[in-house]
Amino acid sequence: MQSLNQSNIMHNKIEKAYAKINLNLCIINKRKDNYHNLYSDIIFVNIYDTITIKAKSTKNNKISLIINGIFKNTLNTDIKENIVYKAAHYFMKKYKINNDLVIILNKSLPIASGIGGGSADAAATLRKLTEIFHISKKTFNNIFLKKISKKLGADIPSCIFSSPQTVKGIGEKIYSLPISLKKILRNNQYIILINPNASISTELVFSKWKIIPPLTNIVTSNKYYPKIGINNLKPIAENIEPSIILIQKFLSSHSDIKFFGMSGSGATCFGIFNNKKHAIKAKHYIKKIRPKWWIEFSTINI
């Protein structure tokens, strides 16, 4: 580990915290520790928050967090409750580093929306800190990830890598995507994300697993890769936020769409296309009908 000298202040480039999309989500069972074992194929898209960290030469164990961006006012005003602050504090304590930090979070992703924004922010913070303080990535990945997933969030390990993957366990067991799915994604790289500006508590959704019956009968399966669009938490999220049903109706009505579904515990839904113009056209069409919704177009990071 290399420490910062007294005359030096490091100004680091931004670290991107990419949105995570669950192409599918199968809840297998509830564990004794109240976590849930699951299976999910995950992708990341080119829509993101950003993290910038300035590590000072002063050593007072002080972490300052500045939040900007369109969704900054939706976050808890208590900085110490922010997952970015918690991740940085956990890292500094674990590696016994006492340099002061100034962290700037630019919040462009909606919170509690099923696309892992908070976890992605925490993961980006950890990636940048390992770079600043020269922590071995191998050591960091092997020792750190299982502990951090239980302490701060099960999505953080997958967001550390921010690459297409299959996750199991509570999210800490990470594998390569099936080859057949990778091939499909290479041919269908355009995606739109839609959120009705509704925040849904992940904890609330998981607490109602196996209690809420299905609401919609919108077909999400497909002959190319039937798992895409299957999400065991969708019926629960629909009961909490019925506009999720409307989003799916809008998506399913597009003849050019290849796949659609809901990510995570909602309320963000996705539509995947093989043609950029078709994806952008669908985005503009839905935005015209629902101008207050958060709707974004992106490419998939393959």
C-alpha cells in the first residue's frame, strides 16, 4: 500500500456507477439469516451515476460526501446513512487508512428503482479507493466481497465488476453468462429503461414474497431465451405500484421489441431491441404519453 505524502492531494477522474438490470430474477428460498437465495442473469447499461474522490494528505479519519445531480433531493439528508459514505468508511477502517476523503456523488439514477443505483455507487467508491490506495484487486475481491455483501448490500459484488454475469446465493456468487445469452445480447444491444418516478422498498418487496398472487398475464417469455423477463418479485411490485403494469403494456405493444421485463424489485422496467432507431422511437413514443416518467435509452455493456 502506498500512502499519500504530506504535500500531495490526489484529484481522481470520475468513476462510473453503471445501472444494473436483472434480465430475470428467480427467488429460490429464504435463508435462516433472512436473506434470500436467488438466481439472476444480469447486465449493465451505459447509464450511470458518477463518483469522484479526492484523497487528502491530512489524516483525521474524516469523510465528506457532496451530492449533486437530478435525484440528489430524493436521498436521505443524513450523509452517514448514505451507502457511499458507509462503503468508504468500511474500506478505510478495514485497511487502517486515516487520510481525509472528499467524495462527490452525482446522482443521475432514480433511487429504490430496481437498477442497483445505491449498490453501484458503493461499488464505484470501493473500486476507486482500491486504485487510490493501491490495494491488490485479487485480495480485495477474494476477501472483501462476501463480507461487504452481507454488511452493506447483496448487489455490491456484482456491481464491483459491472459486467454481464449470472449471480447466485444472495448475489455474492458470480459466474459468466451462458454463451447462448451472450450471443443474443450481442445481437440485441439497445435498451430503454422506464420508471414511473416511484421508489419501492426492496425490503418490503422481499418481505411479501410468496404472499402476493400474480396480477398481470402479460406474456414476457420468448422462444429465443425464455428466462428473460421472468421475475418472481414482479407481482409484488405491481401491487405496490400498479403503473408497472401499464409500462409493460406499453412495451409489449411495440412490434419491434425483442425482450421486456422488470428489473430487481422494481419499479424500473426495460425493453430490449436489435435496432437503435426502433428503441429511440419507442422511448419518444412513451415519453410523449407519460412525460413525467423517467425514460432513458442506452446501449448494453457487453
